[in-house]
Amino acid sequence: MGNYSRKILMMTFAGATAVLTLTGCGDAKTQATSVTIDKEGKVANEIYENFDQEYYDLQGLEDMAASEISEYNVEYDAPKVALDKVELLENDTLAKLSMTYDSASDYSHFNQVILFYGTVDEALDRGYEVSGNLVDADGNKIDPEVLKESGEKHIIITTEKINVNAPFNIEYMSNGAALKGKKEADLSEVTTDTATLLLSK
């Protein structure tokens, strides 16, 4: 029951792919589904989805999310996932769901996707492949020697093509990733199954 209803929840909020461009007051505004990872590995997730009041009920969506989170947390001694807020934006045409996770692992398990945050050495120990095809902001491919010396640097690996906010500067990334700042990348154009961000430390 849990997996089935969780899939419904994430489909309802278009968890991994929603990037919505809205026009209001004459200005274009983009709301992008995103994850933010802090230095301790905790994850904040903001999901945006078009909201049609003929089909959706905000309280119903909030109740569904709370139920799924409660079902997940009951397996642990302390809560691992929290629902921070469900709200309507843009004249009630856009729903925003804000959640927090104790770790990238909890995010992965709850959403049934891959999200890894740790050092390069930790990623390799857990069986992840760290691609040698990463590029910097100018499109230059990473030097193999630099990659070999990056064992203690942090890395983010994910199957979700969303915006990622990293705790440290992004030095190298998968082809197709677009930097939106020193610590933020848009992964929507990455064509490989997983996207990788190698951080500065």
C-alpha cells in the first residue's frame, strides 16, 4: 500500500520533472522543483505543480503527504522526513510542497530515486561509478589526475533532472548541467541516466 500511494503522491506533485514558467504582472517567473543539500547532508525539497481546483483539493494533497510521511517515519526511532508546508501560489494556480529529509538516503528511499551525497571515496565504496567525463563551467573535461586526487571532496549523484543546490561550490558536472550560481545547477538537460556534481570540498 505504501509504495502504491507514494507513487500517487509523487505523480500528483510531479516530483522530479516540474519546471513551470508563469507570467504575472508582466514579468516572467520560473518556479523549479529543487533539492537543497546542506553540509551535514540534510535535504530540503520544494515541489511545484499546476493546481486545478476542479480536480485537486489542497487539504487532500496535504493529508496524503502527511499520511505517507507518517508511514515512512514509523519504521524509525526518530522522524526522518517532515512536511513543512503545502501552499497555493500565483492566484491559487500553483501548488508548492515543501519537505525536509534527514539525509539523502531518506530522500532516495522515500521517493524511490537515487540521491547520493558524500565524498568521492564513499561513493566508490558504495558501488557508484564516478564518471571521468565531468566538465567544468567552460566545458573543459576533468583531468584524470584531478579526479584521482578528489577522494575526499564531496559529490552529488542523482537520477532526478531537477535543480540542485549544493553546500559547496560546484567544480565539475555532467554534460548538460547548467550552473545557475556557484552552488546551484539545473540538471534538466542532462541526457545520461544519472547526473553528477563534483564539489570544491
